[in-house]
Amino acid sequence: EPEVTQTPSHQVTQMGQEVILRCVPISNHLYFYWYRQILGQKVEFLVSFYNNEISEKSEIFDDQFSVERPDGSNFTLKIRSTKLEDSAMYFCASSSELLGNTIYFGEGSWLTVV
Amino acid sequence: SQQGEEDPQALSIQEGENATMNCSYKTSINNLQWYRQNSGRGLVHLILIRSNEREKHSGRLRVTLDTSKKSSSLLITASRAADTASYFCATDAGTYKYIFGTGTRLKVLA
């Protein structure tokens, strides 16, 4: 069964450093998402992406965050200058159509900012 | 406002029993999805139910949707220890996103 893959599975970074989290969505999917989950808390929407541009973003997704689809397969989340409070599990997801379809999630990337 | 809140927050049952989790939401929706998350792992999709559907089944899972009450329930029948996980509902809250609830932590005791 096709799946969303994410790398790295775990990254530790110094506060202030830039981090890039990578995702390979399911191949025929057109809509891409990033969510995050701070330890023990709910899953929070960050951003959705379609047709090479951001469709919607939350208030969490401020100027330190950016997303990119650099080629036909990868979808990346960049955090420019990490803060301690950015420590969380970051989930990439994709769907083949807009809301009426299932959103498939990857296993996540644990980010620890020290 | 909170879009999607599950109750109970935590549920502990014996293997073989049924587990029922509820999700309430505040605004109109087109679809509602249920997900399972094992500790520290990704979100596994269970069922999507559309606003014009009232009930869906998948194996031991039964999901109901009552749009008049803005609520949904997930029933797991004949639970197993492997069902131990957190369960989340997610509702569409805009054109391009789903919003997750706070989740129910289910523990099935062998």
C-alpha cells in the first residue's frame, strides 16, 4: 500500500539553527499538508499546499516557517531559526483530492530543539 | 472555538469488551475522519464518514454521525490489547484543512 514517508525520523538541533524536514507524499496525490503535535498535546494544523502554492496556513505558521515542493516528489518544511517551543512531532500528509478524500499521514519527524 | 473534542479523555476496558468514543464539533462539516495513533507513532486512518451518511462499518469499527447534534461516535467491538492507542476525530474546518480533536486514550487490558 502506498505511504507517505518522512525523513529524518528524529532530529536534535541547537536553538537558532535551521531545520528542513522532508516528506515524500503518495505519488498521485495533489494536496499536501504539515501538522505538528507537541508531546502529549493535540495534532495541530500548520499548512496545506496545492498547485505549488500555500492554500491555507494557521497562525502557528509564521515567518520562520516555509514549505516547498522542490521537485516532483519531495515536499519540505523549513524552520528558519528554531526555538525551544518548536520541539514537536511534525507530520506530513497528503490526499488525492480536496476534503472528500482520506488524508494519509507519515510516521512523523521528531524535532528536539536544545 | 474548539472544532472536535473527544470524550472520554481516557478509557480503560478489559479485552473483549466494546469501547465507545465520542466526538463533538461546533461548525458544519462535510466530512469527519477517525484516526488511531499508537504512542509516538504516526496517525493511521480508520474511517471517513460524509455528512450525508449516518453510519459506516469497517471490520470491528462502527462510526456514527449525527449532524443535528454535531457529534460522532466510534465503537470498537470485541476489543484487543492491540487496540490500545489514542483515537482522534478530525473535521474539515475550511476548504483545505482538517482540525483534530483532543483525542481519547484507550487502554485495553489483557
